[in-house]
Amino acid sequence: MIYFMFARKKLLLFVWAEFFNFFLPIFFSLLILGIAFKITTIGDIETVYISFKQFTFISFCLLSLSIPIVLPLSYLISLILLLTKASQTYELTTLFISRISVKRLFIALLIPSILLSLLCLLNSLYFKPYAHAKLQRLINIQPYEAIKNLRSGTIKCIDKNTFIFANNENDKFYNVFYYKSHKGKSNITIISAKSMFLPPNSFFQLVFNDGSLVTINGADATISDFGTLAISPFKPKFLDEISARSIPTKALFYITKNDNETNRERAELCERIFLPLSPILLLITVFTVIVSNNKTGQIKRMLISLFVGIAFFAIFFVTYSLGKNEGMPTFSLFSGIFVAELLLSSICFNKKFRQVF
């Protein structure tokens, strides 16, 4: 009895060690690649001013934003590699000969699956919306930072097709030249002013003093002098609409409960709840496909498992897109598809392993 208890404990440690030997390198590799890619999409290095401190903060925010998709994907790849390797090296056969049942092996893999799902769920419900809100605010104030840190006597691109030149001394701007063109249109705005300042309570406004404004629209040109002129050269995204990704989960519950016209928020809430649970569903599916006493067709089973995993993510994100449309029963759509997938995978699991081992 003591021997079997010791053997079961060793089995758990062996399975966990083997799984995390695959999972950790894949997870951190995909995470670093995802963060690096997203940093490059923040903006052109010439238009965005990012200090080392801000770069570090952005990286931590992107870490939380990347985990919801990187973790389930890493789990899928790791599980497929683990079970395929165990089949090819006859580790599964050895376990079954040693009277280690499929149930025991499945439970050994289920424990890290539940742990990773809970960690991903915690991140999605609490850290992800906070990180998105902080990152959005930081990106929105970057044009302001670009002007605030404008080097004297240089031309700076502060936004798409928008340039500014000024002399800077003791945080005071003088001899200012501002140029903005609208892409695809012959519409140009030029401002020449003696001085310029940035209002302290606004990230999105410039105030020019004692200058001239030139507006060119096709063949027409208008020139006017001004004493003081305030413009908004860049418009932050959150002035158009508040992103559902930035709303705290508790607020999302309240919004979706009290408003029937909030499909965008409902879809975001469902994504935060159901996507972190995918490792459990993927375990049942991949385990059913790969684990077998048949020594042939291992590559085929691996490819089928990979296809099924990709199909799961495709179905999920198609559901997410459909759920945002007005008039769609978002909660019913998400829960119905998730339950249907869970039932189908469970039926296949029971059908295969009820009599085989």
C-alpha cells in the first residue's frame, strides 16, 4: 500500500515536471515575442517619446494583455508535445503496464490545467483591464510628451503628417513653425508664431501667440493673423469612445446587468471568463485524440489535435466578433457554444476510454 502511494506521488511529480519542461520555454518565448511585436505597433520611434521607465511600464502592461491568448496557446502546444513524446518513447505503455490507469494520468494533467486556468482567469478579471487602461492613457499622452521634450532647433513629427519646429529655452517655445497635411487630400494647415505653450491641464492642445495661420485647400489659400490660437493637433482614441477592455470587471457586470444594449461589453466580459477556461477543455480534447495503445499514427493524431485546438480558438473569436453585434444573445451564445464543446469532448472521452483500458 505504501509502495503504491509512493508510486502515485512519483507519477504526479514526473508528469508535472515533464509538462512544465515543455510549457515554460514555449510560454515565455511566445510571451516575449508577443510583447516585442505589440511594442512595435505602439508608434513610430520618431513620433512617440518613450523613456526607459515608460518602456518598462509598457512591457508589464503588455505582459498582462498577452497572457489571455499566449497561455492557452502555449498550453495546447505543450500538451500535444508532451503526450506525443510519451507515446513515441513508450512512456504511456510503461505507465499502463504498471497499472497506472488513464484516469490517474488524466487527473495528473488536470491539476496544472486548473491551476493555469485560475491564474489566467485572475489576470483577465483584474489585471488585464487595469493594464489596458494604464497603457491607453500612457500612449495618449505621448504626443504631449513629444512636444514637451522637443529639442531646440529641430523638426519633430508629433503625429501622422504633423510636424513642428521651435526653439526651446527653459521650457519656453519661441519662433514656432507648425505644419499639418491630410493624407490623400490637398488640405494643409501652416502656423507660424512667435511663441507657444502647452496648457498644463490638457494633453491634447497647443496655444500659439502672435502669429499667422495659413490654410490651403486645393487651389484656395487663406492667410490670417492672430493674437492667440489654440488647436488640437491630435485626437486621443478615448475621446471617441471608452474601450470595453479598459472597464473593470465589476463595472462590466453592473453595465451588462442594467443595460440590454451593451453587447460590446457583454462580449468583453464573456471573453474574460470563458477564454481562461480553455486549458481544461483543450486537455479533454487533446487527451482523447492522442492517448492510445495503438503505436502507429502518432503524427496523425498530433496533427488532428493541433487542428482541433486551432479550430477551438477560431470558433471562440468568431463568437466574440458575433457577440458584439447588436441584437445577438451574447451570454447565451458564449455559454451555449462552450457547454456544447465541453459535452462533445466529454462524450468522446468517455466513449474512447470506457472499455479500451
